[in-house]
Amino acid sequence: MIEAMKQALEALEESHPEAYRHAITSLRQAIEQAEKQEPITYDKTEMNCFVQELYDRKMQEGKRGHYETMFHCVHQAIKRFYTTPQPQREWVGLTDEDEIDWDGGDLKSLVKAIETKLKEKNHG
């Protein structure tokens, strides 16, 4: 993975260093960070599929150029595969005692009220 990031950095520096100055700086920082960390356990095929799928989707959208898209995909892979997983908090559901602040409107507003209550209970 780090080797792929270095190749992407080299391609950016050789092609359009001024146009991608921000991307180059961010990619350098990401490489430094990745070299300091041990990757969490992951399946290399899963990571490659993730990057390829993301790259294909972003290129179809056509909002970015090749190098910018490559940088974005590598950055997303770093975030997904090279960060320490946070401990999962136990889900807190609704109880019979929970009061839902619902205006009595349509089903959509009821769903929104339930969602709001669950967010309160699970995110403080």
C-alpha cells in the first residue's frame, strides 16, 4: 500500500506539481503516517477491490482528473485500512419508557422523530 502511495506521489510530482500541490503535500503526510503505523489486519484483495471500485466510480462521475482521483482513492484506502479501529460502543435501543417527540404528522416525521431519539441515546 505504501508503495502504491509512493508511486502516486511520484506521478503527481512528475506530471503537474503546481496543479496538485495540495494533493502532493497531503499524500506525503499520508505516507509518513502510514510508515509509522502497523496496518490493521486486512485482506489485500479486499483493499485492492475497494480502491479499484472507488476509482471506477469516481472516474465515471468525471468530476476529477486521473491523478486527483488516484490520490482520493489511495487516501480513502489509508483511512479505511491503516487506522486503528475504535472500540464499538454497545447499541442503545428504545424502551417502552422512551418518549418520542413526534408532532403527529406523517410517517416520515415519525421516522425522523425516532431517528432523533436514537441519536440522542447513542451519541449523547
